[in-house]
Amino acid sequence: MEDLIKTVNIKDTIFTFRGKQVMIDRDLASLYQAETKRINEQVKRNIERFPNDFRFQLTSNEKNELVAKCDRLENLKHSSSLPYAFTEQGVSMLSAVLKSKVAVEVSVNIMRAFVEMKQIMLSNASLFQRIDRTEKILLEHKEKFEKIFKYLEGDKPPIQRVFFDGEIWDAYEFINKLLRSAKKEVTLIDNYIDDTVLTLLKEYPKLTVTIITKKIDKKLNLDLEKYNSQYKNLKVKTSNKYHDRFLIIDEMVYHIGESLKDLGKKVFGFSKMNIDKELLGVEND
């Protein structure tokens, strides 16, 4: 009997389910040197001594959790029956029902193990609470830092980048990021404007938008009139002096190697230029 107790660390057979410390019928049978079936039969014969707070049957999810916690119970995974769990009071009652010398000796050691486990839980309760509070604090700080980094990242437009053929969405998202960074006004210098550009700009009705392009045909003129009849934030100018495309966000000047209507259809690059927009012949009205 002493060899058996030494071989099995009883504390390792105590689990927590439904807020209670319990032992599984299979482990108890092993300690009592009996069959699991016989133990449960004895319980059924004396079922009035085993209310639900003394003994209860695990659910399928609880059984799976038990198997995940303990490798030696892995064969339970394929068992069609659900194991029973005995609380400390249930184990004490079980030893009385079995009425054997082995059961009495083992129960004494089990009771000691339950008491030791309670002492461990009580002595570490404050530590667990501190750890829990620390985890919550770290989680709160992590969320705050993520918000700060996200804000900083979203508020700081990129300086330069190259987009490759087919990166249509990435290019479109990039232009939107630049437009979102604008505080008051946007100026687009682009000789190839169509209604797709207006569709992009309509998402920013609070900005003052100026478009400078080489010519305005009848269709574009109609599109511009319809756009302004609703949003009223667009000014259009014509000029023949620009070859390249520029996007001016407030006071920041970006050189863009592709017309906005063709973003991502060919390889192009953009870069932020450290010049005043007045050098491009663009002035505040």
C-alpha cells in the first residue's frame, strides 16, 4: 500500500471542475485497488449518500478538458461513457461505502492531499490576484500603445514608394491615405482627369479641392458641373505648363508618376518633395 501511494502523487490526481476540487472515479479505483465499475455500482446502491455536491458526472466538454490536462487519461477520449467526479466529501463517503482496509488507508492520504491542495491555493491566492491584476494592466497598456502607434502611423503619410503593375488596390489605398491626412485643401495637377477621379474626391466633401488640367472636354465639363451641384467644393483650372502630375496636400507637394485614373495599371512611383507649392505656380486663393 505504501509503495502504491509513493508511486502515485495524489495531488496530481486532483482536478478542478465547476469550482470544486475533485477526483475522477478511474483514479480512485486505481488507488483503492478496485474496478471503476465496482466503485460506481457501490455508489448506485447507496445513491442517497452521494448528492450532487458529493459526486457528479462530467459533460463531454469537461471530459475533453480532462483528457487535454492529463496524458495518462488519454484513453478516455475514445470511451463512450462519461467519468464521474468525486468531491472531498464524496471521497470520504466512498471510503465508508467500500468498507475495506485499503479504502480506509487510501482515504486518509487522499484527505491529506485535499487539505494540502487547499493550503496551496489559499497561500497563493493573493499571488494569483496580483498576477491577474498585472495581466489586466499590461493588456490595458498594450491597447493604449496600439492606439497611439495606429494614430501615429495613420497621421504620418509615407515619403516615397514604388507601385508595380497590378497593385491597383494598394495604390488606391495609398492615395486615400494622403487625402485623409489633408486638413483644409487639396490641389491635383493632372492632365488626364475623368469621372473616376471625381468618385475618389467625393469622399472628402469638407476639403477645398482644386484641379489643374490641360483641357476640359464636354463630357468632363458635364461631370464637373454635376459634381459641384452637390458637393460645391471643387475648383477647376486649365493650364498647358504642366507635364508631370502633382498632388498637393495643404502645403506638402507630392510628385506622382501616374494619373489618378490609372493608378496601379502600370509601374509608377511617388515621392514627397521639399519645395513650396508656389514654385509650381500654385497659390492660395
